[in-house]
Amino acid sequence: MADDQDSPHVQDNEETYLDEEEDANKPTIIYKLEEVPSILVTIGLGLQHYLTMFGSTVSIPFVLAAPLCIGNNPLAISDLISTIFFVSGISTLLQSVFGIRLPIVQGGTFALVTPTIAIMSLDKWKLSCSPNVVPFDNLTVAQQAIQTEMWQSRMREIQGSIIISSFFQVVIGFTGLMGLCLRFIGPLTIAPTIALVGLALIDAAKFYAFFVLITSLWADLLPDQIYIFWITALKSIASHWGMAILTITLIVLFSQYLERFAIPLPVYNKEKKCHIGWIHVFRLFPVLLAIIVAWCISAIITAAGGFPDDQNAPAYRARTDARGSVLINSPWIRFPYPFQWGLPTVSVAGVFGMLAGVLASMIESLGDYYACARLAGTRPPPQHAVNRGIAIEGIGSILAGMIGSGNGTTSYSENVGAIGITKVASRAVVQCGAILMIILGILSKFGALFSTIPDPVIGGVFIVMFGMITAVGLSNLQFCNMNSSRNIFITGFSIIFGLVFPSWLATGNNAESIDTTVPELNQIIVVLLSTSMAVGGILAFILDNTIPGTLEERGMHVWLKEAGSNSARDKRIQAEIRRVYDLPFGLTKFFHKASCTRYLPFCPPRHEDDDVHVAVGKNADMEAGAVGDDQL
């Protein structure tokens, strides 16, 4: 930022955030963190944030449809879409106002999808799942009631697991345990954990995208009713795998080849009024544009009679009107409310299985915090802000579990990247986007509209998205020395073992080999060992902390440096940190009235405490070594 360039020379060479080279590398920001654009500009930029997280958020209910045994019920998927947007808006407001206080968007997380699939694979749920293949409207009233209770009972189980496991996240945040754990969690733990989130969801992408050869493994994994349903669904998609390839091609074309090209569009500002401006629409909305184009092409083929109207025909699911009845049956306005699917149920196995996803989500969010601060041109968040951010995410996930989105909340890396592209870091813009999420989540017709997207189009989006999630996880290895055979072994072995062991456990009766004579404990172990990211992440954590290696070799010098939030900074920088990360509405002064609050890990420190924090942080910095923002 401009005022940073006038800062005095820092005597301590370890304070690399203040040297001239770092200031020159700071991003140019159009709207800074505390600036508020005009109302129209704020709404437009807020809508952009909403559209940026649209693809990831909408896809989660589609992925959950199969494990929750929703069947051919697009109205249920529509309700889930509306609910997850509603919860995302509330969580984003809480995070940007009381949490980390950075312009960071909260939304559903794929880290909780894998444990959900593992929980629903238990015999208790797997054997009783018989989803309807025929359209939901063609069922009798009694059959509709049975099918509705079938998926809602599973939803209540997931709700209870998310609520209880998220309480652990709240405790970890408010007690400051995250700051203590940072010294043991490094890139070699994070990379396999996040990468396995994407790799473990390959089956979901294959289900929606195109037909693959069904091996005996499928017959062993699934009971006859579900096996027949999946075979029917996969075959119906198979004849139009071209639509999936078309969607993938469009995403690649828009996001990689055309992202540099701007398109002339009418724009408005105070200086030039209405005029033609050049907008990088392909850079901002590649996924949304790909879905719209593929959707329109599918609609044209449907109208031209290119797809059969026989519901049993293989190509029927590629039609845009295959779920058209949901638009007619869904209400215009539907307000998601707590326990809308009934009172949640809780099982020990479900809670411990979901904990793996919660831990992975926390690790992912931690990286997003520092990335967001760097792109926003402000200082890295201090520990009290990080602790508060993790706790608020846990509260958001508890709300998601209570309202019943089927998922929790986490920080969205896509929106952090959007800040770097658009150069807009205004907190007010993200808060405006959150309000839009809440409004559009209440408008039920909006969610119903997107539930009519053809399955092959969704499958194409999944393939690209899951690949990106895997790549984001592996990108953490840039901080490590990958010329080290130690690091290569830990990374490769953790990922492969995290894929192979859960697959083996799900084959045949192998899960029965885990017998502790306590059925509840058996379920806990099976769920944990069936979750790829839990297996791979725990293995990587153990190996990284037991196999000898230097901090620089492990990439820990970067993380320890960023975790050293109380390092010696001059008064001006301390004032900037307080202005950005302290609590709003006079809450900081309120907490400071009681002397005991100085020991609360989530409470901003007093000004007179700065000397104490400087001494503490300086020791951590000396151990970690000096690292600049440009290395992250």
C-alpha cells in the first residue's frame, strides 16, 4: 500500500514485511479493505463474489444426492441449494464482521462430503437405501412419504454429526489450540489432506459425467436396489458423455485460453457515466459461462427433438426438462429454518468420522486467511484473529447443521483468488455479497432453476472442480524442498495409501475384519479409515513429525514465520493491525474493561501488552527464520 512505502527503516532484519523490496511487491488495490464503493458498484462487486462461489456451492447438493438416497427428486435438491446459499450468507457476514474480519467468503466444503459418503456407507444406511428411479411426481402419496423420510432420516444423521463435530472446531478456536498446533502442521500434512478431498470424489464425477465399466467392486459395495439405480443412471448418462466433454472443453477454453481477452460491455461510473468498457468476463465467470452455454445447447437439442422423451431411454437425463416439474412445484419464497428436516440424530461413529472433515477444513481455511491478507495488501492476521476466525467457522457450521444444508462452512479459495484478479479487497463488498446469498436463498425458485441443469453438464463441472481441489492441495508443496527424497516419500506414500486403504476396506466384507467387540467403536474406526483424507492426513502428519528433517526442508519455516503473529513491529504497523483485526462496535474496549480478558486467545491484546507480545513473537521468529510475503 502507498502509506507502507513511507515506513521507517526496520533495524531487525527478520521483519521482512517492512523492507523496501516487500513494499514494492505488494499488490495494487483498487478498493482497500476498509473502503466502501458506491452503492451500485458495491452491489455489482458483491454479485460477482456470489457468482464466483456459485459453481462450488451448487455442486455440493448434487454430490450429496446419491449418498443421501434422494433419488429422482429434484425438488429436494432445489431445497438443499436454497438452504446452503442461505447458510453461506449468514456465515460470511459473521466471519467478515466478528471473525477474521478479512474479505473472505464462507460456503460449503467438499472436506465434509467425503465423511458423509463414508457414514452413509455403513450397513445401517446402505442396506435400507432404495431410491426411486421414476420421477418423484409419478409416485403415489404413500410412496412419496416413504422416499422423503428415506433421505431426510439420513440428512438428520449428517446434521447431528456436523453440529457435534463443529463444537470441537469452536473449542479449538476459542481456546487457541490452533495456534499451538501450527508448529506441528506443515505443507507436507496439508498437501495430501486437501488433495485427497478431490481424489476421493472421483466416483461422484464419473456418476454425473459418463458411464465407466462397472466392475464386481460395485456389486460388492452396493445392495441390489442401489446397484440397479446406479447402473440405470450411469447408462442414461452414457449416451451423452459428449455433453460432459463439451462442458469441460468450455471451462478450459474460458478459464485458460480466453481469460486474457476482454469484451466490450456497457458500464457506468461517476466520471464517464454510461459508456462502453472492456470487461474480462472469461476471467471472472468461466464456470458460470460454461454451464450457461452447455445448458443452452442442451435446451436447443431438447427442443429440436434430439433427446428422446422416454424416461427409460438412455439419453433422457441429458434433457433440460427432465426435472422441469420442480420449477412448477417449488414455492416462490421458502425460508430455511432450524431443524426443517426434523430433530437431528447423533451417533458416535458419525461424529468422529465428520471430525476428519472439520480438521481438514480448518487447515484449508488457515491457508486462505494468509493468502487473503496478502492479496488484500494488509498485514498477516495475528493469532487472536486466526483463533476467532476458526471459532466463527465452527459456529457457521453449527448453524448449517441446525438448518440442514447437509454440509458445513469453510473459507472459499476461489473468492480469495478473485481478490487478486479484480484488485477489490473491500470488506463491504463481501458483506453485500453475503446479503445477496441470503436473499437468493430465500427465493426458492432460484434454487429450483439450477436443479434442472442436465446431469452430464454437472459431471463435466465436477471433473474440472475436483481436479482443481487436488491441485490446490498439492500446491502447498511449493514451500517444501521437493528434491528431498524424504518429502517425496511422505507425499507419495500418504496420497496412495489414503486412496488404497479406504477402497480395500469398502470391498466385500473387509470392514468386518475390524472387530474390537464394541460395535460403536467398530463403527468409529470404520468411518475414520473409510475417509481418504483422514487416512492420508494422519499418516502424513505422523511421518512428517517423526522422520528427521530440517525446518527449511519440511517447509515449516514459512508456516512458523506466519504463525509468529506477535513479532516486533513498529507502532504504525501495530496500529494498522489493530484497525484491521480488532473487534468492531466497541467490543474490543468492552473486553479490555476486565483484566482477565488478556488471557483470552481470541481477544485483541491491549496496547500496553505490546512489549510482552514482541518478546514472545521474537523468539518464534528467530526459530522460524525470516520469510517475506513474496515467498508465500
